[in-house]
Amino acid sequence: MSHVDYSERIPNNVNLAGDRRLLKALESWQPAFLDWWGGVGPQVFAKNDVYLRTAVSTDAGGWAQFGFVKMPEYRWGIFLADPEPGRVIPGGDDAGKPVWQEVPGEHRNALKRIIVVQADTEPASVEQQRQLAATAPSLYDCRNLFQVNVEEARHLWAMVYLLHAHFGRDGRDEADALLERRSGDADKPRILDAFNQPCDDWLTFFCFTCFTDRDGKYQLGSLAESAFDPLSRSCRFMLTEEAHHLFVGETGMERIIRRAAQLAKEDKNGDARALGGIDLPTIQRYVNYWFAYCLDLFGAELSTNAADWFGAGLKARWREALDYTDHHANVGTRTLAQLVNGALTDTEVPLRAAMNETLRQDYAKDLERVVSVWNRALEEEGSEVRLRLPNTRFFRRQGIYAGAHFNPEGALISAEAFEAMRADWLPTDADRAYVSSLMKPVYGPGQMAQWIAAPRRGINRQPLDFAYVRTDG
């Protein structure tokens, strides 16, 4: 089952040839997808040879092959992880019962909405990043950008397959709409605000792939625990590809951080900016912003929708089947600091009502690990500066902390006090203008922009001076 059939017009491991109606519908959708890719996909080196990996199976090991391909000719397709024999519903009211292979009627609308929202993020990020290669700091980074882009587009295919295969005419209409919305469009924007924001520089791109794609990891992980088995299997394989996107963000940030420390050490005043780098205080402000911004993507701390979806088995907690023993979660509470009469007060809330917060805290714990890696890099470079994540209450615009003001340590402060410190805590227009001024393309094999350190190793055991993108066409 794990082998991907590349003899078909749409590569797949779901036996599309055995369902002629579904195959015909997806083959009709494919030209519109290619038009979308050509119009709002990568616009630089759009038809050049790029050293990309392509999935050849869904096995845990040896699942991809590398080679040069022009991106419009990339073989996008539909790949589901192998079914788990005897799999049961991991969490909710029906935990322990057999998973569903078809959508129960009572859950049809909720499942469709969940899939559409997830699907909408995939093409949105491609649109946001379509011009970035024009200022790539190296061919290595340019190639990584394109790898992320083609895989986000394949994740779109994964969700479109589910819509076509399991939701009838409504699903086909939703699949069409995924190619009609545009990131940042005033009339037809993407569903989530984070995917309507510009991504015009590489510090933003690395923050996006580190912080926003990590939200995607945890959302996909919760869907991988779904009682709807085709969704679970789709997301399990998507997580395999998502790991590279997080690698791009984590290591990209680490390389900027290393270079900041190196340049600060070289400058007589300890100022990385004086030597064309991005200084550590600016990086800290970007970390503060992106961490806070992405926390909002998990939804409200207290959510009846999240509770209902967990109870129905549509979504579950991160690693529900492996990490929990009580899979019903209909007893017990979680402590949550809430604002009561203008003061933070610890309150006990039902576990199910706090499912979004549970996932958010798993996300924050994961990022604490990432920041510790960055701080080890600073230690190795001889810097005494250390980066940190702000408290999860800081600069929130969704949920129970929206409308109040907190410092990075999580203490409640006045609006005036927050505004007085805003430029120390969050990126300023001057910061963004400075970062933008550094964005100049570096296309020589093995060469790196001044503001970023070289990676430790190349892709797929290739040397760093390998021509990952053939710039001569």
C-alpha cells in the first residue's frame, strides 16, 4: 500500500484508477491547480531546475528520492499513510470503538469545516512566499523555500482528495474555492488572518516556518488522532513532510542568531548591525511577535467547539493514543489563569473545554526546546545574550487575554505601560525597514549573505557549494 504509483496522471497510493468518477473529478481539478501554481506560486526561477525531493512511498524510512525538476513539472499527488490494522478511535465519547472509513452524517458539516480551514492554509503560504526567491540569501535557502512550497501544494492535494472523495458536490465546490481565495486579497482573502499577512523578507520566512508551521504540526497532529481514518492517514503522512518545514525555520533562525553573535563580537561596539547583521535584540523582538501571534491560531482557551469536536472524535489531543490513559476527558479540570475583577486568578475549568489550551501548551513546550538549541549556539559563539519566549499571555489578540496588556513575563500592566515599552518588546517599523534593506540575492554556489551563517551540512549529503538551483535555466 505504501508505494506511490507514478504511472498515473495523478500519482497516488489510494487506487484512484479503481474509482473512475473520483479520478475524473480530480483530473478536472488538476488544470485549475496548475493555473493557480503558475499565477501565484513561486515567481522567481519558476521554470528552472531545482534539486527537490519527491515522495516515492509512505514508509517511515526511505520514502523520498532527490533530483532536479522544474517546479511546474513536480509530480503532486495523493498519499495516505498505510492503514493501521484494528485502529480504534483514540479519544472522545466513542474512544475504543472502530474508526470510521466514511463520514457520519451527524458530523459531516463539522468535519468539512475542519478540513477546509486546514486546506486553506496550504496554498495561502505558497502565495505569501511567491516572491521570496528574488532575495534568497543562498541557493541552499532558495532550494529549501521551493521544497516547502511544493510540499504545501501537495498538502493541498491531500485535503482536496478528502473533499472530493467524501463530501460530494459540497466538497467539490469547497475544493474549487480553495483556488479562488488569495492571500491578502481584499475581496476573497484566506480564512485565517495569519495567512493574509505579507512575507517579504527572510527573517519573516524563517519565523513563519519555525512558529506558524509548528502550529500546523500540532493541528495536523490533533487531526491525525481523528476517528475519521482517511483524515488521520492523510495527516500522518503530511507530518512526515512537515518536519522539513520546521527544520528550515529552526535552522534558518539559528544561523541568523549565530551570525548576529559573530558580527557583534567583531564590531568594536558589539553592534551586529554595524557589520550588516541582524542584531540579537531585533531577533528577540521578532521571536516575541511571532510566538504571540501564532498562539492565537489555536483558538480560545475555553471553547465549546473544541470540546464538542473532542467528544465526537473529530480531533483529539497531541499523541492522544500514546500519551494519555483517560481518553474520555469528561471528568477532571485544568487550571487556567483568568482575569477576574481586574486581577489574574487561577480557576479550574473542565478538561474538554480547555482542549485548545492543552494543544497550545504542547506547542509552547516544543518551542522552549527550540529556543534552548538557539541559546546553545549563542554559548558556542561566546555570547552572553540568551533568547527567551514571552509568557503565553503576552500580546494576545484572541482568547481570554485579548484586550488586556501583559509584559513578556506575563504580569498584568496598563495600556500606557505597554505602549511605553512596545518598541523594546515588538518589532518596529524601523526594524522591519532595516531587515528589508539587507535582503539582496546571493546566487553563487556556496555563497551566503552577510547576515546569515552557512548551514552545517548540505541537502542529501551534497556539498554546500552544490548548485541546488540551476540559475541559468
